[in-house]
Amino acid sequence: MNGQVPRDVIEYQLIADEPIVDLDVSRGGLDLSLSVEKAAGEPLGAEIASALFDQVRTCDNHCEFCFIYQLPKGMRKSLYLKDDDYRLSFLYGNFTTLTRFTERDLDRVLDKRPSPLYVSIHATDPEVRARMLRNRRGAMSLRWLRCLLDNGIEVHGQVVVCPGLNDAAVLHGTLAGILDRFPELETVAVVPLGVSKFSKEEAMRPHTTAEARAAVKAVLEWQERFSRAVGRRVVWASDEYYLLAGLALPEAAAYEGFPQHENGIGMVRAFEESFEEAPTATATEPPAPGAEGVPARTGFFAWVEGAPAEGYRAPRTSSVSLGVTRAQKGLPVTVLTGAYGGHVLRPLLDRNGFGEVAVLSVRNEFFGGNIAVAGLMTGPDISRAIAEHPSGGRYLLPDVCLSKGRFIDGSSLEELPVAIEVVPSDGASLRKRLEAAR
Ligand code: SF4
């Protein structure tokens, strides 16, 4: 394209936005040259099949808490690929530890300025970080974070807290280290370790309630310090932490615009706001999935299937209709969700006059352990839940647990014992569907 071979969709897009694109196509023994003239920024008219055209940079860490090591055997191959590629960080919001980041990568970031990037911090103490990543490079790789921030690159951070490893005093030390060394970070998400029944790491265990409370307390204390020092809260505990701790979630305005919404920070409050259609004056609506410049769904499960055919940032369920047929009207409605979602949905529906709508919390037996998020629901668990509590009416399912119509275990919607209606995972879409059903 214009004399260059793009390595990924970032380079592709920059060239494709040019008003004149000269293409040299070489495929199946055919060599072809053509030139496309169009307005600058107008789509080229070509589809891309994958976000990276060269090889994904894989991760050289061996974290005890890695969820990929906690997957059962026999799932589709793409799920076992550990990436640590800053390009996927920019494109999909995947977190990178920067242990494989190089001078050349820094040059490229400073040249193309992709932003924001997402960096796994876990601990600022070099020894603790190297131990957590099981990689001696983990001790030093945060120097790249310093370089990125020095050059004005927008970066979000994450701390996965493993009880007994980087919680308590280590967590306080990490948040102090962030304030001291990386105060320009946009946000830091503090999330609890997820443990599936397939984990072989004996030291990895779920938080106790007391540990979850201590982590939330630590984050709230540091929010105050960050606010005083840099005028922003910067650090947030994930919704999962509050649910584990049995504590009330902060008000929506406390999330300062939901900058880490897709990583489970403020998702509950954003969902409630969206459902109740009453955003406060100070709280910004979270960006709509698929909106301009916003990835449809960030994180590991989003990118493994490759870029959506209609564009690498297309909405996940663009064609979902929120209407209902005449035959569906008046039928009992059941909303399927994970165990955490059940805690939130029931009171939300009751206080908004939807007491007749059933909520079916799907226990995650596929992964077991403490896995309770809606995004990791699987087909067999949903089938079991429906068999145990048949309602005979309509079932609504959030799209967050599906990628191209398949659950993470590889089963499809068609394999479920009843017809399921997939609904976008925001509150307004659910409400619209529920109101239309009456
Ligand atoms: S850096 Fe991420 S992908 Fe790599 S081992 Fe650790 S948790 Fe897994």
C-alpha cells in the first residue's frame, strides 16, 4: 500500500485514509497493481481478516494467576495464545506487561502515537513484580512505562491482586509507588484474582471477605491521596471487589466518567444509570460500544476471534433488534446472567417496576472456583440453569458472553434447549426490550 507492506491494522488504517492509495496485490500467483482515488479518510472498500498481519508477540511470562493456565484442556486453540503485544493493547485494550517491549517499539509508538495503552503493573516493587510474572525482566520493564508517560502517551494501568502475594502492605506499596513514579497514569484498575477449578497453582486462592474489604479500603485511602496530589482519583477497585466484600458501590459520579468501564470498574453503576435513563449532571455516560474510536469489546475474549468482518471496531451485536413480535408480548420474561449480575439486577428491576421479570443467575460450573461474571457464562451452564428453573417464557441473554454466536466453551446459541434472545449488555437496551415485551 503506497509502497509499504503494513504490519497491522494500525499501519493499514493510516495508509488507507490517504486520498490516493496505490495497491500492489500479490496473491495466488497473480500480481496486480491498481490505484484508488477517494476523499481522505473515506473507506478504501477492502475488508481485513485480522488486526495483525505479522506475528502476534507472545508473552514470555508465566504468571501463577494467568487465566489462560486456568482454562481446561480441549478448548479452541486461539484461547490458549498468551499475547503481550502493545498493538493489541491499543486495538483491543489488552493489558501488556512490557517485558517484550523494545526500543524499536517505543520509536514506533512515538511515531504513530497510538493511545491509550494498557499496562499490567501488579506491583511496583521490582522483586515482587518479577516473582509475580515469573520473569526477571518483570523487575525492569516498567521503565518503558516511564518512557511512554514522559512522551505524553496516555496509559491506563491494572493491578491484579493475589492474596498473600501482592495484597495488604504490598498493595499499599504499589499504590504509593504509582503515585511516586507514575502519577501521569490516567487510571489504575485494582481487580481481584479469578481462580478457576482448573488452576494448578496451590498458592492461588480466592479472596476472603476480609481481604476484599481491606483491598477496597486501601484503594479508597489512596483515592484520597491521589485526589490531593494530582486532582484525580486515578485508582479504582473493580465492581467485583465490592460484591465480594459485601460493600455498597460508589456513586456513579465517583467513577469520573467510567474510564475503565470495560475492565469492570463502575460497570454496575453505568448499567444502572443507563437502565434508569437518569445520568447525573456530573457523571458522563460511558462510551457506547462501537461508538467512534471506542472498541466494541475490549479484552482477551474480544480479540482472539480476529477482527470482525465489518471493521476491527464494529459493535458486537450490531444487528440485534430490540423489538418483540406480537406472539412474544405478555409472555413471562427471564433474564439470564452470572452470579454477580444476579445480585445487581434483581434490586434494579424491582425498584423500576419490573418485579414480574425473573432473574436467573447462572452458576459457573464450567470454570468453577470463584468465576461469577456474566462474560464467562457457558452454554452447558445456561442449559442446566434453565432445566432447573424452567419458566416457559422468553429468555434474554447479554451479548457479553458471546463471540460470533459462540460461548467461551465453544458451544453455540443453537445448542441451548430453548430459543434465546440476545440483548446488548447495556441497561438501556435491556429496558427497551423489557418494555416492548409488555
Ligand atoms: S502476562 Fe498475562 S498472558 Fe502472560 S502469563 Fe501473565 S497473565 Fe498470562
